[in-house]
Amino acid sequence: MPVTDTEVILRIRGLKVSFQTERGRIDVLDDISLNLRKGRVLSLVGESGSGKSVLGISIMRLLPSNASSSGEILYGGKNLLDLNERSMREIRGKEIAWIPQNPDTMLNPTLKIGDQIGEILIERYGYKRKEAWKTSVEILRKLGLNPPERIARSYPHQLSGGMKQRALLAIGIAGKPKVLLVDEPTKGLDSIMKEKALKALREIKNMRDSPAILLITHDLEFAEKLADVIAVMYCGQIVEITKAEYFFRSPLHPYSKLLLDALPSRGLIPIPGRHPNITDPPIGCRFHPRCPYSHSQEKCLDEPPMIPVGENEVKCWLYDDIRNSSDNAY
């Protein structure tokens, strides 16, 4: 059954983000367009330094003072980029929740986990403290933190890294957000903790009122187990948007193929060349200096558009002759 536009909770259109530095302006995100849909997971993947986390903090409007942005981040009929800080505070953490990659930056070391989860329930829904505590324990139970009563009574320093990550997820979903942004949830976790993080995110995805989830990760094997759609970022641009089952079977962009080939389970073949410096990106297609196909494509010195390939999209001149086709062979 096709996904309808009414399921799109958050739309990003032509988003550009720049940082003003001593060396001049650095364009970190260039013309980003994505849709986040209710109950579905869009996983943003790519090498470190490609701009993935900047996209997340752009949605939250938490960019530093030397940053500027343009384009549209449409939520609830409003462009978030046009809202003042007071209006954003009404949305941030309530309508749109952000789970950063370092739990220690978000968890308050002086408050018990149960109290931190219950804060938004008291503030947003008017829960009494006892009722909020009971609900906090139930949320911890649903996310596999056992025994939940003990976890609720614990302070952050008493929890492992994996437990802290899931505690952050509990805080994030307590306010029943419409959009959940999860940044590198497997960072620093061993395989056992990764499985628990995966189970927790699946629980969230399967909730009756599940949010639209943006999963930002470099862990492709984790994304494969959770994502409905994969968006590939390279040097500040989206180069492919593909249904997950299609991506892992037959990716479109040459960079996507090389990303998958670099997985241990697929041969651990390193991607040739160096990741470009985002302060001075290559002209034309930003991947062409590393691409095994660009030597025969003069067009690669011009920037390609996003080209529809069936239900998917790819930013690559190899597909210029098959626009609106489902043939992805190269």
C-alpha cells in the first residue's frame, strides 16, 4: 500500500546550512530535501564528517550562533526556521525530541532517571508526581530496562552506557513526540548493548502512536534491521534516497555500493581515496574523485540533479538516460 502525503509529519525542502569561521564561510549542508513519515524510520547514513548530525541539530534549531540556514523545515504547517525561540521551545522536546549520541550531555547527573522521564509528563500533561513516576517506570519496562523500578531510582552514573542510551529514549518518548531524532544510538556500545538498543527502538516504532523517526548512524548493519528508508549523505549532500530493502540488495549510487562493500560481512573493502574536505568540496559531483565510473563521464564535472529511478532517487549522472525508470544497473 503506497504511503500517502498525509503520513508525512516533517518535510525538509532545500535546506542549506553554513558556518562563518575565521577562514570564511563553510557550507555544511547543501540543498537537503527529505520527508519523515509517521511510524516509519528514515535512516541517514554516510561517513563521519558528512553532515549527518548537523541536519539533526538544524531540525531542533540548536545550531551555534555562527551558523546560518535557509530553506524550509515544515512541521504542523509552519517553517521551523521562521519561528522565534519561544515558539521553538514549545516544540522542542515535546513535539520533536532529540536523542544525542552522547547520553552524558543530556542526562542530569543530580536527578534520578525516573524524575527526568517524569518532568515532561508533569510539565506537558499535568501529571501528579506519583502518577508521573509510575508512568516513567512503565516506559522503562517497555524499553527493556529491568528491573524498571531500580533503574528509575538510579542516577545516571550508576548506569552503563547502553542503559543510559535507552534511558534517553525513555525521556524522548515520554512526551509522545510526533518526530524522534536519534543520533548514533550504537556509538560505543558492544554487540549485546546494540541488540538492546535495537529492541528498544523497535518497541518505539511499533507503538500505536509511533513517531516519525530519523535515525542518524554510520552503522549500516544496525540501520538494515530498523530502517524503512535509507538516505545516503556525502559531503553535505543527499546522494540517494531508497527503500531499505532495495538499498541493501541493490544500491543505486556508486558511493552507496562502496559503503556496503566496506562492511565486514561483505568483504571489508575500503573505499578508495579520501573523504573530501567539506570546506573545499570537489566541483561537480562531489564523489567523482573517488568514483570508479567517473573517468568515462565528462558530465561528472557538472553537479547532477536528484534523478528518479522507480520510487527511489539518486544524485548521479549514470542514471541520466533512464530517468523515471526502475532499471538501476550500472
